[in-house]
Amino acid sequence: MRPNTSPVALRQARQHLLDSGQCPSGLVDERLARSWSRSMAAGLLPTGRPQAIDHPSSGTLRQVLASNPELLAHSRPVMEYLFEQVRHSQSVVVLADRRGMLMHTLGDPYFVDKAERVALTSGASWHEAHRGTNAIGTALAEACAVEVHAGEHFLERNNFLTCAASPILSAAGELLGILDISGDYRHGHAHTLGLVSTAARMIENRLLAATCKRNIRLHLHSAPEGIGSVAEGIVAVSADGWIVGANRVALAQLGLHAGDVGATLLERVLDVRLDDLLSHHKRRPQQPQALRTLQGALLFAQVQMDAAWVATPTRPTAAATAAPQQDALAQLDTGDARWRAAADKARRVVGKPIAVLVQGESGVGKEVFARALHASGPRRDAPFVAINCAAIPEHLIESELFGHVAGAFTGARKEGHLGRLREAHGGTLFLDEIGDMPLALQTRLLRVLQERSVTPVGASKAVPVDFALVCATHNQLMQAAEQGRFRQDLYYRINGLTVQLPALRERSDFVALLQRLLADLATEQGLGFEVQVAPDLLARLAAYPWPGNLRQLANVLRTACAMLAEGEDTLGWEHMPDDLVQALTAVPAGPRSDAAAGTGVDGLPASLSLQQLSQAAIDQALQAARGNMSQAARQLGISRQTLYRKLKMPVA
């Protein structure tokens, strides 16, 4: 079914079919010959009209749409992306159900009229029995991606079309529908079939992630950098080790067929036990594991589990017994990869004599992170003492930190003061905004850290202290040290391990964070019910840059919950403060993880166009690669030149 089949060969084959009832071999592609034969058997004639099924009842179309909500939800953003790619080529992007009925179309205005004249619109059937050979119907019949160009269509009235279609399969390998691009044959492009096939894969991957939330997902590729790209294989595994879902790439990687899904143990295709996979994931969740298939092929694998799986009670008892209880850091983890990486690093040094420096914008939750780190370590039952170095008056900070003896200075407490450093003895000392500490106090603090003892104001004898040290700042301390505003020796003393917490606008788990905050606020305010957010408002909240980060979001939600009237359980625009409403409506709903209309690829909202999703994916990859273009390109599964082209930058 090649678009370069000569018109002469097509005419000869068609005439032979009409004369003898059989399509001759050698003149046209075998799939095209089979399709023409099926069309003849359905009672169609090349010069005739299609079966009279162009306009089914509106009730029938509604029933079809209601039967395919997930397919529609996860296909629409991909279709928007496809339409952007072919917008100026007089084409229409089409989604059909498993019987060939068109459910959703996006068309070039210049092509819509032509398309409607041949019923290339929602509600029409393009099954082969009704329309003869066409990309949608033939892809259904052949169960593979096909392209039908111009005169290859069985009905001559469709010869002005060039069409490329690919099946969309479920995680179990069942045919769900067809994705198609149809356009004027004069504007056909050689890469259209590849484009539509790749888009169908994206839809399949989105559906697999959405329908297998209560399963473990294994992401596979022959190179670790390929994990997360559209070329990765994805396998859904049940808690007892059975493969219950897979995309087409994974089936090929593992040498399986769709019929093997649900009837094959993971251990029968990979040389690894599920318990070992999960154990590695708990130790190093971001590091792909090198595995081999039973045929010896090398694959890299990364485990992913949704919160829904964690809550599933059907996991093996042995695994549940062996699994360590979630620590306080894990309980804060709502899915953002950068936040999780910071937590994993910090967790490795907790309980060791290594100071931790937490960096991040104001309001990102540095103190919350520090408290969770303290609660995750061996000092959890000892004090956690937090000091905001920017909030204590400079003339009091020395006595506040180091304490003082009775009568040490005018206004001193009669009974003296222990001091915050000594209060932290045995536990954790958290110095917030340490970059704002006066230089003179920095010198004294350095001495305390070196000598592990404190000399209170007015005292002549030092008192030993033992505490874990966690500091936090929104400043660039290294730059401040180079400029003489912060002691370099103190910087190196407190910088045993530096972790960077992402700003709220950079996180991929916005909705999960919002839902956790709402749950906490519902408890705090004694609401007694689960608070929801209206979808249109949620999309705007997800797109807003949140300059105040989590602190700002929590304050907004706290006030909004207080504004709920009796009987209300959903936050809407009327519950938002006026200044925020103005700010939200000024910014279009943009890319953000798992937003209002459903979760899509990498946690992005299914309601967004794929062009926005693509840009968001590029931004995330560049952030994760710290600006390294080659590394970001590998993560995205594209070439470095393609990445530069998408960014419209000159190749370096």
C-alpha cells in the first residue's frame, strides 16, 4: 500500500478486479489487493456510492462517545499536536472507534468543506464494508498502520484523499480505535505515516499509565537515556509478578505477543525477581537497572509506582513484611523527581556527622524538609530547634543562639538563658536563612562547629554540645562568600551536602501537592469532607507561577476553604481572593503535571495541546540535565540537532 504505486498499475489492477472479481498479484501491494477484494465482497463498486450510513442518530454517536471516555481524553491533546503539524497542508486529524465510527475530528478550514462532502466528520462510519479501501477501515481490517493514497482508495470519489492511519491498542493488546490524518493528495508527505504511528504510541502509553495505576510499571529501553522517551517499552506488572499490560515496544523487546499478556510471569522473560526489582527501586529509585531477557538481550529498566499502588492491599505478604515503613521524607513525597532526588541524597547522610545545606526559593518548604529529615533519622526523638537567622534582631541574636548567664548584661534574664544551640543538644539544629547571619556571629558559630562546644554570653567555661546541623538559604552562599559577605570557611563547614528544592512552578506534582494541602486543611478546619477544586480553576492554578511557592499556595487554599458555604465542597473562582483571580485570568492555562482534565504523559494534563506538553517536556529535560543539551536530547529520545531546532537556537 505504497503511495508511489503508479497510476497505470492501479488502473490495470482495478480493471482486472472488475472483470474477473480478483486482484492480480504483483501490480499492487498485497494488503491493498486484499482490501479491494473485501470491498468488492461487501457489494461496493468503485464508481458507486458508499453504504448509506453517513448520518447515524445523535443518540448512537453519544453512546459511542460515552463508551470511550478514556480513549477520547488521552487522544485529544495528541490530536491537537498533530493538527499543529499539518495545519497548513489541507488535512484533517481523525479519531475513530474500534468499529470505524469517527468520534472526533480537527480540520484545516480550507479542507473541511471537501471532507464533509465525503462524510469525513464525526458520526460517519469509515469501516471498509461501508467506504471500501481507506486508511481507517483498512487499518482496522489489517490491524496495522497503513497509508492509502489517491487512486488506491476503492471508491473513486475518495481519490482526492491521501490518508495515513494507525491502530490504538490497550495495555492488553485489544484494539481501541484508529488515529488518522487525511488530506488532499497533492499535499501528502512521506513522513505522515510515521508521524501518526508515533502519535498512536503516545496515546497508548498515556492509556497504559492511566489504566494500570494499581500496578507496578517497568519502563524499558536498550539505553538508559531512552527511558522516558516515546521509544521506551512499558510493562505493567501485578503485585504477584504477572504481566498484566504492555505497550507494543515492550512486547517486541520481551519477545511476547498480545495474547501473552495476563498469562506470563515477569520472571519468565527477564532474569530478575520482582522483589529484587522493588528492592533496587527503594534504594535507588532514579537509577535504571541493567537486566537481560532470557534470550540474552540487554535492557535497562526503571520501576515506577503510583500512589494508588502503594495503597493497594493485594501486594504479596512477604514483600509487605520485608518493606521498611515509610519515613517522614517519603510521606512528603508526592511524585516530583527533583524533590525525590534531593530527599534520597539527604536520607543517605542522616545520622552521620555531615551538615546538610538546603537551598531553594522562599516558601518552597525548606523547614518542612528539614523537619522531615530530622524525623527520618536516629535523633527523631530528640529536639528539633529551628532558628530564623533573618528574623532575630541583631542585638539579640548572640544571646539567643549561645545563651547567657544570670546578669550577663543589662536586661538579661535573672535565671540566665540556655540558648538555642544548647537546646538542640542531642537533636537537630536548623538554621534558616543562614545567609543573613551577621559576620561577627558567623565567626562564633564556626568556632562552635569546630569545637562542638558553646560558651554562653558572660560565661568563662565552654559547654559541650552535640547536634545534627541543617542550614537553609535562598541566597547563593558561594557567591556571597566570594564577595566577602559570608565566611568561606563557614560555608565549607555547613556545606557537607547541598540539596536544591525545586520551586513550585518547576514541580511535576502540582495536583498531588494541592490535594495533600487540601486534605490537611480539611482536618485543620474540621470540615469533615473532601474538598475538590473546579477543573477550570485547577488548570489556572496549575499554570500560575506562584512566586510565593508552597507558602503562598497553602495560604490561598486556607482562605478559600474558609470561604466555602454550607453544603459546598468544591472550590471555585468565587472562593479565590480578588487579586489572585486577576492574576490567574491574566495567565493562560499552561503545562503542569496531572492537571484538571486528567493525567497525561509524565504527569502532564491531558487537556493541554501536545505542543504545550512538548515544550514542557523539553523544559523539564533541560532542567534535569542542568542545561546539557546532549543529555537532554537523549532523555527526550531526539537528536541534539532536533532539540536545537525546537528551541530555535543555532547548533553549538
